[in-house]
Amino acid sequence: MLAQFFNRKRSVKSSFVALILTFITAHVSAQEMVFILAGQSNMAGQGNSVELPASYQKVPSNIEFYYNGYKAPLNRFRHFGPEIGFAHEISRQFPHATIKLIKFAVGGTSLYAWDPQWTATRARLTHNASAGPLFKKLIKTIKIQFNEKESKLAGILWMQGEADAKYPNAAKQYTNNLNRFVNALRLELKSPDSPFIMGGINPPIRLFPATEVVQQAQKMAVSRIRNLRLINTDDLSKRNDHLHYNTNGQLELGKRFAQAFVSTRMAALSRDK
């Protein structure tokens, strides 16, 4: 009897989740969903395209991918970031929506390089002055393909922080700098409540001495920044440098981004009821 009770309980819960997902899918099916993918080298990615499993080699039909402002096949490049795993998972969850992924990532860059009020002096604190004002470049890249009057910004995916972990002073300012970046980005895109989903960092502490400071700052940001989700990356597989995720690691990272987005949407719908 007890086993039957718990089986029924799990069945009801599963049915409820399925119902919510069906509602979400129907709600967005007539719209174009736009996701921004930004950050540093683990967003740019070092997954190897020739190692992709067969199930990931065909691009989902409802996915459009834009990299640095140009439309491109999802599997075009030799190396990839979380976009492939994300695309397949989010397409599976929203099969009737048109899904546009806009990616802009620059390796080795700290939040000083992404500051909305960028200055070369501040960027030099993390040796990023040569990258230029990345926030301005990000907005320019996004707006080539995104019109807030016609499309809906579904979410922002952010994989960054390792560069700040190299510099203790930058690490101490990570939460404040991230808060300023997120607020400015949402304001610029006229999307104040868009989910901001961030991957946690875990580089080798020997080379990134302020890693724990940035990790704590990322956790603190969850309570300080509205609608921010932090995903765990500690168990993702990496290349031999112990810094960059390998092919499997990147596929799983993308999948976790997608799952976090769906969970965020489900939570928002539950609150609205």
C-alpha cells in the first residue's frame, strides 16, 4: 500500500511537471525566443567538433545561430562552447518555437573589460585594455539580429570569471561589477526580468589564486541580483589544462544552461498563478 501511495504521488508530480512544460511550450510557440551567450574562453569554447556524437551532428531545425554578428551553421567551427548542447536541449523542450542564439565571447577577459562604463585604466588592472569596451561591442553585436519590439529576449547565458580569479582586487569587486553589468544589459535590451544564467567557475587555484573569492561572489550574486541562476560545473570534464571544458564537458554545460532556463520559467509561472 505504501509503495502504491508513493508511486501515485510521483505520478501526479510528473504529470504536473509535464503539464507546466506543455503550457510553457504553447505560450512561446508563436514567438521567437532569443538567447544571448556571452563570456570568456569557456563560453567561446574548446570542445572539438570532430568528437561530436552522431546525435549532435545534425542541427535542430528550429535553431538559428549567430556568432560575432554573423549567421553560421551551429557545427561550422572546429571548436565550440555550450551552444551545441544548449541548442539540442532547448529545441527538445520548445520544439515549436523559433530559437535564435546570439553568441559573443572573448577569452581571457575580466568584468573590467565588460564594464558598461569601460575605461582603459580599469581594464589595465586585469591586462584587458587591448580588448576594448566589450559591453559596447556586445550590444552592437546583439542588435544586429535582435529587435526588442519584434522578438522576446528569453534569457542570457554567462560563462565568465576565471580572469577575475587571477587578480585578488578584481575578485573582491566581482559581485558589484557583475551587478552593474547585468543591470546595464537588461536596461539596454529593455528586458528587466530576463533570466541571467551563470556558470560557476572552477579553474586550478595554483594559477588562479582568487578562485574561492570569485566563487563566493557568484553565490552571493544569486541573492543580490534578481532572476539570476547559478549552475554547478564542478563535475564537468576538462581538457588537460584543467581549465577549459572538453567536448563532453561543453555538451553537458549547454544542457545544464537549458535545464536551468526551463526551471526558471517553471518557477516564474508558478509564482504568477
